[in-house]
Amino acid sequence: MVEETQTSTPTVEENKNWQDKANEMKKQVGNGLFVQLAYRSDEKHDCEPVLLSEKQDFNRYPIVVDVPTGLTSPKFNWSTGKWLENSTSGVANQLAKIKDRVEAIQQQQDESAKAKTAESVKNDQLTKMVTMIAGQLGTLSADIKSLKATPTPATTATPKEGE
């Protein structure tokens, strides 16, 4: 006897992601019956868009009024009060973005270290130049003092012939 395995194909409704459902439901908000779009997130539903007939200003289990943005498969963490990525591909994307940011920061740190080293070399050169100039000024000052202290022979003008 041959055993048949049945694979159930998901219905169109099951195949839609939460964003598509939310976009469709937004059209019904303000029609007189529904006043707000929110999201149900509990043990059975990670992020299920729902329409509310009364305005809700804050998250109240299991209804979340905060919109999950930038997430592929969000799930609300009631302990932290924030949406989290629930899909492995979404987490992988977030990790890739974090890795890119870390690499960019490391590159900036390397460039800053190189610039700091270059500035340090310049500062050392300037310090040496200032020290040399100070030494030369000291020598010149001593020479000027010795010139003042040494009397110069008086010169008298001798008249030229014909004057």
C-alpha cells in the first residue's frame, strides 16, 4: 500500500505578510466603524494587524499600538516594550548592518590614530624648532650685550682735500 503525503498549500491570506495586511486594513480606518490600526502580538500571533473600534493610546496586552518599522517578521517583547526581529533572515540582515557599522567605526578609529601620530610628529618638529630658535635668540642676545659692553673707538672725521 502506497502512503500519500498531503502538503497543504497556504491560502492567499496566509501568504500575505503583516505589512500587506496592515496596508489593506488602513483603508478601513476612519470609515465610521474602525478608528485605529494596531497589532496583536502574543503566544499565537507574532504580529497580526487588527482594527480597533476605540482609540487606544498605549500598548495593552496583547494589542500594540506602536508600528513595527524596519522589521521583516516582528514580534513584540512585552518585557522591554519594543518590537524585535523574529526571522532568521531579518536577524542576519541586522547583524550584517551592525557588522558594517563596526567596520566603519574601526576604520574611523584607525584614521584618527594615523592623524594623531602625524600631529604628534609635527608637534615634535615644532618643539625642536622653537627650542633651536630660543637657543639662537639667547646667543644673539649675549652677542648684543657684549657689543654694548665693548666700547668702540671714536672715529673722527678727517676732512677731505678741497673741503
